[in-house]
Amino acid sequence: MELFTAATATSSASPNLFERIQQGWDSAVTGVGWFFTNLSPAFVFALMGMAIVVAFFVYYWYCLKPRANSLEWIAMSEAQSRRKSMSLTLPYTPMERCDWIPLVLVTVIYAITAFFQLGSMSAPESYVKFQQGDSYTFSFSQPVKVDEISFYTSLGTGTYRLEYTNNGSDWKWVDLDQNYATLFKWETVDLNQIPEGMDVPPVTLEATTFRITATTADRTEGVWLAELALWSDGEPLTPDHVDVGAEALFDEPEEWTTKQTYMNSSYFDEIYHPRTALEHLNNIYPYEVSHPPLGKLIMSLGIALFGMVPFGWRFMGTLFGVLMLPILYVFLKNFFGKTPVAFCGTCLFAFDFMHLVQTRIGTIDTYGVFFILVSYYFMYRWLCCPVGSSLRKTAVPLFLCGLFWGIGCACKWTVIYAGAGLAVMWLLGLVFRYREWKLDPQGFDFISFVLSTTSLSIIFFVLLPSVIYTASYIPYATAQGNLTLDNLLNVMWSNQEFMLSYHQGVHSTHPYQSSWYQWIFDARPILYYRDLDLANTEGVKSLFASFNNPLVSWAGLLAFFAVLIQTIRRKCGRGLFILIAILSQFLPWLPIGRTLFAYHYFPTILFLVFAIAYLMNDMLDRHKKGATLAVYGFTGCTVAVYAIFYPALTGLYIPLWYSEVFLRWFPSWPL
């Protein structure tokens, strides 16, 4: 009612133009004041980064000017006038022997930084499956005083009641909660902690006999508890007797801890996707059904290899992040034809912050970006086929493009956006081929080619992805015990309806949410993890956030507009390919009203790297003094910034002063 009243009052007495201008000005002044009031010394590095990006672009435009004291301007003018209409039949340069060293070098260096302290390779993996009402007793030979309880959760949500007694009849208890946000983590109850407003701790726990009971279990699989540890003055207590069936609660004492970290526990959305992967491995209908299944099925391969441990549920994402690099290198080399451009472009993406952080977390975004990259590569290979190529030659890259795009769609819906770009390129590819064919038919039956290509494309981009997408729901149907085609289709379709309504309804505010206009300036990272436990005593902290390397982000933004200008001026097919790829990943986010985060920019940054590489290619084409230095120098600066921020991307402990002096370039960066 208060909102309605306020809205009515505003509409009946809306401010005039002058008042609105004044309000906007006041808001801007307040924002600017807050910005400068909260600046840290690290802002100097932001200014240096901006200067590097500006210098790179100033030099780029300088490179395009005719050489001094030459008649080069005449040749450039004649080339401009002779330029034909735009074409999307793109050049193709194969890999050379000299390419393998830089390809392997950047891949190996990145892989080392990506897998370093990815997560513990051990964690409590045996568990006790509780159904509601299940109860187990354990005891000590003499009374023990417990001041802290830690427990490692597994599947299922519910509540445990830990009861204790000294005489076998006078039972007291402590409730332990296992909700959806606490799964695969070490949870701790400090019995010495005194709540505000109380003089004494709420529980004094001293007993010989204990009993743990599942008082609630929300789903049919029950609640799975992996480990239970009782502590006294920092020392773990091992029971002398445990009921049969409950031994798994105390069988991995080497894992016991009261300290929850990203190394030994889940964080952020890892409470969802690794859970789903484990549910698939155990033929349980998943709790998280807000995304298609295939990404979690891929994740389950890492769990099957290494166990349900942090390293296991993060392994496949990190591996896919590493595998992106050789694919990207080959793509850039084929696309531009220059080893330095392929090497430097791959470095820009390899050492982008978001590429590292997003591939180290156990979520599904990495798989989507990987398959977007591969599908665009094979669309490019199709566009490389000249007019007159046989259907057999053109069908292979088209098939692979549709195959990997379909696999990506079955991982995450955002890959569907890439399909819009692929469709535009496919259509333009046929249009431009038609133009070229009209100029020189050479007896080629173009109409038959178009009809055959269209028929195959319906199979490759509609039927094949539909089959892949539907097949990815087999674990859902299997968990229901009804693997019939009719049930499979029903399960798949009902999940689409749920996902659509779910994502339309995600409007809750989040402290680290951001909008598209913040992404392009790298203005608001999303903080995934922060540990300040040692901040007061030792002056260190551990954290990591997902955002872009600012040099890549800012240079990519300017490069987009530079490529746009050059595409129009030159009628450049390469530039058109890059622009379509960027816009297909970015434009769909503009009208979306749901809560968004910086990681939604991840696929766009992939193709902004192509835009920067486009400028590097131009520089090297001009053979001007300093071009090589500019290309390698900018790349080197990007790698250096990555090295400086690396601790804040991987959770290494850093001094508090390090963050203020080197990392918090802007007040909105939660570093």
C-alpha cells in the first residue's frame, strides 16, 4: 500500500524538467563524491591501464596513416576505390610447424596456473544415508566436554538432532541444519559463542552418550551425512563405540576440520551443480533443474574419476578452460594467418581474469563458452569454402558446427544466443556466395547447392540439436524409472516450461549483481569467496572474484568500434564475422530484466579478443616501426596484470595492504 501511495503521489505531482535535471545532477554529484572518497592507492594502476589502452589505439590509427615522405597515400586511395563489395568467403591459413611451440607454451603455462590449488583431492566421501526418523548412537567411555561441532554434508536437505546424556535418560539436544546452501561443506557449530544479549553460551555440552537422528528429510533420497566431528579445546574426540551402520560418520578423521575454505568445501553455485552431477551418478532425480542437464553430466565425469571432492567437481570445467586455448590458437591462425597474432590473441584470452575464475568454479558456464567457440570455428571453416566447392566438402564443417552448437545448448540456454549469430552468418554466406556465383557461374549449379545445403542445415541445426537436447534428459527419465520415449519427451518439455518461468522470475537483488553497461567497463565484479578470519590477527585475507582483465575489457570495447569502422570502410568480411559474433552474445542481454552478473559477459569477451587481434593484424600488416613492440608490449602488459591479480583470482592469502596498493583499482571492486 505504501508503494502504491508513493507512486500515485509521484504521478499526480511529477517534477518538472528543471527538477528532474536537478535530481539527476544531485545523484551524479553524490556518486562522484562517493567514488573519489573511497579511492585507494591502487587507482594509480587504473590510470596506468587506461594510458596503455589509449596508447595502443593511438598507435593503431597512426599505423594506418600513409608513411611520411612517400606516395603511399595514392596506392591506399586506389585500393579503396578498387575494393569490391563485401564477401563472407573468408581466407584460411593452415597451421605451420612454427605454431606448435607457442601453442603448447601458452597452453601449458595457463594450465599450471589454472590447476594450481584448484581444490582438495580428498574429502569425506563415505556417508550415512538417513531417512526421517533414522537414529544412531555413539558413546565415550567417560564424560567428554564438547565446545564445537563440525559436520560435512553430502546429498539431501533436512535437519539432524544431536542428543546427549550422562545418565541415559535426561536427554538434551542441539539441532544441526543441512539445507540446500550448506551442501558439500564443513559446517561448524561453536557452542562457546555467546549470542548478543546473553551472558552465557546457549549450550553446555558434557556427556558420555550421544544420539543423532534425522528429524526431517525433504526428499526421497533422505539426508546423507558424510562426517561428524566433536571438538574439545581444539582437539577432536573419537567415540569408543558407534552403532552398526553409522561407522561412516567417524571413519575419515584425517579430514576433520572446523575451518571451511574453498579448498575443502563448495562455494557459490557449487551447492547446485556438483550436487546435480552426484545425483545423476546415483540415479536420483535432480534438485537443480534450472539449466539443461548436459553440463552437469560432463561435470560428473570428473567426479567419477577423482571422487566427490572439490578437485573432482571442478576438474572438467578447468580442463575445458585449458582446451579452449589450442582451439582458439588454431582459430586465430587460420583466421588471420599470422603466428604473432594467434599467439598474442590466445594470451589475451588465456590471461583474462574471467576465463580463469569461471573455469575453476564447479558451474556450467565454461562448457557453454567452449562449445560456442568450437561451433563458431566450424562455421568459419564453412565460410572459407569458395564458391563452387562440392557439397561433400561444405557439409562436414556445417555438420560439426551444428553438432557442437547442439551440445552447447544442452549445457546451457545462453548458447542458443550463439545460434542467432550462426544463423545470420549462414544466411549471409549464401547471399554473398550467390553474388560471386552471378559474376562467374562456371557451370556450377548454385540453386541445387542452396537446396541441398538448406536441407542438410535443417538436419544439422534443428533435428540433430533436438535429439541431443532430448537425449540429455535420459538421466531424468531413468531416475523416475520410466525410460520410454513418451515420458522422456514429457520430462524434457515440462522442464523447459519450468526453466522459462524460473529465469523470468529471478529478480531478487544481490550485492554483486551488475548490468550490461557495467560489464563493458569492467565496473562491478562478482565476489565468489572471501575469508577474513586472519585479517585482524595476521593482516591477511583470501578471496576471489569474477571479472575481466581490465586491459582486455577496455581494449576490447574500443576494438569493437574500430572493427565496426574498418568493416564499413573496407567492406571487410573478417570484421563482419567478428561483429556478428560479438553482438550475438551481447545484444540478447540488453532487454533481459532478470538479475544479472558479470559472468554473463564471458562469451562476449571471447570474441572481443578477436576484435583486438584484428587490430594487431592490421599493425603487423603495415610493417611500421614499433608495430611488433606494440603488439607484444600490449600482450605483455596484459600478462603482467594477470600476474599481479593472480592471488585474488585463486584464493591465495594476501596482505591487506597488497589489495589496497595493487588490486582495488575502483571502489566498486570488492577486493
